[in-house]
Amino acid sequence: MMSVREKRQSATAEAVRSVMKRHGRWSRLEIGFWLIAVAAWFLLPGEHLILTEIVIFAILALSIDLVLGYAGIVTLGQAAMYGVGAYASGLLSIHVTGEPLTGLLVAALAGALIAFPTSFLLLRGADLTRLMVTLGVAAVLHEIANQASWLTGGADGLQGIAIDPLFGTFEFDIYGHTGYAYSLVVLFILLLLARFVTASPFGYSLKAIRDNPLRASAVGIPVKARLVAVYTLSGAYAGIAGALFTQTQQFISLDVLSFQKSADGLMVLVIGGTGYLYGGLVGALAYELIQDALSSVTPQYWQFWLGALLIAFVITGRDRPRQLINSISARISRPRQPGRLDAVTVADKGKPT
Amino acid sequence: MLTLLFDGLAYGMLLFVLSCGLAVTLGLMNFINLAHGAFAMAGGYVTVLMTNRWGVPFLLTLPIAFMVTAIAGGLLEKALYCRLYDKTHLDQVLFSIGLVFIAVAGVDYLMGSQQQILNLPDFLRGRFTVGGIGIGVYRAFLVVVCGLLAIALQLILAHTRFGSRLRASVDDRRVARGVGIRVNVIFAVTFAIGSGLAGLGGALGAEILGLDPTFPLKFMVYFLIVVSVGGTSSMTGPLVASILLGVADVLGKYYVPSLGGFIIYIVLVAVLVLRPHGLFSRAA
């Protein structure tokens, strides 16, 4: 016989489970997004190069979203893992094998390998300290890549990267046809994984940490272990983004480790909105479109307008894109099963920082 | 060796003047302002323009550089910064990065991307020798000017009514407002003075640090290091931190050039890991 208390507990567990399941469900907007992304491969064959770039940016931003949007770690050093992933896959293709999937794996490992020790440095201190530590790590790696020119080519960049055809059949062509399809599939898989992770109890515990680390540790969440885990995961993501960059461009310059890269990634994410995974994707698209439009107007000074946009964006409030997407999403999907559990719904309202 | 130490000292003093404004905004007001270098750059360009194109004496351009950037800083504070005091750190970071982009591209457009060279007056050039140490006249000048500034700042903060009002506003904004301190005005004035000091530092440093449109990005890390390593409890922390940083940087680049670029970052990460609130902070 169950006691009353046990019954109540199991009822609560049931309710929580169904709420979580509902949060993990695909919305129509998401499905539409992916249909469009796939359709772009068929309909816009001339734009595949830029689309590939967008996808890579999106993965970088996705990796930042995992730490910033979910765990609340402000980082300005994601380029560290991105760049190391890029160099790792580039060096692998030169010295060992040009097989692209191996390259991705190695880059993910390399990114995680950098992120794991770094994450321990992030456990102490507040936003500013974290900002400085991530920035510092990226700067050290940038300097190492610059000095070790026998390995990385230094300021001249790493040349002579040759990537084998994907699965032995699909050659990486100069129009980016293979590149776009390949990157898009990788992005999709990574997003699926991120979706799974963030909709899991692990993901919810991250949000708890983000919103109030002290209280989170009071209810028994191992705060430090969770932060280390998510930062390492995000490092692997960033490494994969770097590897995709290497494999589709077949050239690496020191820029992959630069502050600019980290700042761009952060900007992309913020344009799209943090804490719902699609922010990076939407942001990357918007960022490239804005950059494209601006640089065709003022090729040399487009950063000026980018800066102005950024300021306007922050001043008017950066929740706007997210709200827009939410309202569209709400309009598209029919209300299902109104009532019962809405009160329990763990709304993701809090500002993710 | 001693010459190098002196160079490092001069460099460190310069860094102090450049970053003490940031120590106040970031350290005391808790506003992450990555655009601090933009004000320094503005000061540098004011000085270079006036001495090279219009022939204004160098020494006269220094106070002008201070005034111009202070006014610019004050206006920006009133227009934009003051809206961001209560926002999250992420917002502040993004906002100030945006400002840096604008400054870099704007200066590039107005002045061109080449390095600007400052024509120093003759009496500040050359070297002299004291007790076997070769000292550059300009470096000695820097040490004196920056040292005086540091002392003046510490006195203002610690012993004037304005200083105590500022400290009160920082410690508890609401209570300070409650006892009749006009917190907004205090913050605006402080911000303007901080920007002005950055401008002055940029003007003084145009000769040593070099001046081109990427200045705010290149030196952003240095400023942040000074503040985060130095802590914020007084002006002494940033001063010691900037001198340490200057000496370490100069010596490092001279003796182990291949490691030169790393040293500051390694020191930074090490200090932050061991003392997350800076070397000289009050216990948090």
C-alpha cells in the first residue's frame, strides 16, 4: 500500500514528467525552420557558401548558448575552443587523415580538452572574473598559435589542408554544395543533442543554477560539477564549429582564435536571443544578412553600423526577438489541452544572465 | 637592467592613468565598460591632431585632450550609459562592444587606418644619465606627471566631500540618495572625469603605445587586467597592479621575447584564480 505522501509524490513526479515532455515536444515553427533550411539547399544553389558560413556561426553561437543561456556564464573566450578545434582538424588532415568525420570527432575532443581545465577556473568569481578568464585563455591560445609557426603556420595561416570526400563519394566543391548539406546535418544533430540535454533534468538543473546558484546548491544540485560538464560540452560544440570551418574553407588563419571571433559569436547569439537554442540559428542568419547588406553599402566601415545596431538593440531591450518568435509560435500552434498543467509550467521567463 | 625597470615603471604609470577611470566605473560602479579604450584613443587623436596639424604646443594639448574626452564622456553618460547601470552585465558588455566598433570604424573613416606619429617637442626628447642609469626624458616626464595625478586622485577620493559622496553612492545607492546625495550627478561627473583621464592617458601614451584605430581593442585587455587584478578598494590597488603589469610586460618582452605576449595573460589568469576579487581587495 502506498502512503498518502508517496501517492502525492508520485503524482507530482507524474506532473513534472508530463510538463517536461511537453517542453521537449517539437513546435510547428521549429519544423518549419528546418524545412526552410533544407529547401534552401535545393532552391538557393548560388548561396551555399554563405549559408555554410551561417550554419557554422550558428553552431558557435549554439555552443555559447549552452553556457550563457542555460548556465549563465558570461564568456568572451569561446574562440579558444573554436580555434583549437579548427587547428586540430586542420593538422589532422595534413598529418594523419583527411577523413572529415574523424576530423569532427578530433576537433570535438580538442575543444572539450581545452574547455575542461578552463571550466575549473570559472568556478570562482563573478561575471567580470569569468569574462577576464575566458578572454585570457583565448588570448594565450592565440599567442601560442602565433608563436608556434612551425606547427600552425603562425600569422600566415595553416595551408595545405586537403579534406577527403565525405563517405568517400561527396567531394567538397568550391560552390559549397556538399559543405552546406554536411554542415546543416551536423547542426541538426548537434541541436537534437542540445535539445535532449536541455530538456533533461540536467538542463533544468542548469537553469536553476543560472537563476540562483546559492539556492540551487541548497536544494542539492552539484553546482560545480554541472558547470564543468556544461562548459566542456560547449567546448566540444565550439570545436566542431571550428572543424566545419576548416573543412569547408580548407584554410585557417589566426582569426579563428581572435577576440573578434568570440565577440561575433556572442553578438550572433544575443541578436537571436539566449536560452532557447534557436537564438544562435536565428541570430546567425540575421547577422549575416545585416553584414551582407551593410558591407555592400559601406564595404570598409560596416562595423560602424553594426556597433550602432548593437547599441540600439541593447537600449531597446534584447528580449524583443525572443518575444516575437514566441508570439508567432503561439499563433501557429493550436492550444492543446488547455487548463490543467499550465499553472505548473516552468515558464522560462527569467532573463538569462 | 635598471633602465628597463624605469621604462617599465613609466609604462606602468601610464597604464594607471589610462585605467584609473575604469577602476572607478567598473570597480566602484560595477559597470563593465569595454569601451574605455575608445576614450583614450579619442584623447590621443586630439593631441596628435593639434600638435601635428595646427602646431599647438604639446603641453597645452594635454589639458585640452582631457577636457574634450571628459565632455564626450559626460555626454555619453547622460545619453546612453546611465540607462545601463541597472541592466545585466551581458547588456553592458554588448553595449560597450558596440561602442568600440563605432569608435574603431569612425576613427578609421575620419583619420585613416595608419599609425599616427606624434611630434614631441625637443625638450622632451633625448636621454640623460643619473648614476649610470640611462633615462629617457619623456619617460621621466611620464613618471612625474602620472605620479602627481595618482596622488591627487587618492587625495580627492579619500579627503574631499566629493570623494566621500562618491564612495557613499557606490556603497549603497539607495541610502545615499536617501540622505540627499545627488547620485546621478555624482556618477555623471565621475564618469566624465574617468573618461577625461583616459583621454589624458591616451594623449600621453600616443608616443609610447602607438596610436591607430584598433587602439581600443588592443589595450582593452590591459585596462581590464589592471582593474581586475588591482581590485577596487582604493587607488593604490590599481596603481600597484599597473606598475607590476608595466614592469612585467617590458621585462618579459625584452628578456624572453617569444614568451612576451603570454606573460600578462598568464599572470592575469593566475591572479584571478587565486584571488578572484583582485590582489588588494576587501574580503568580499
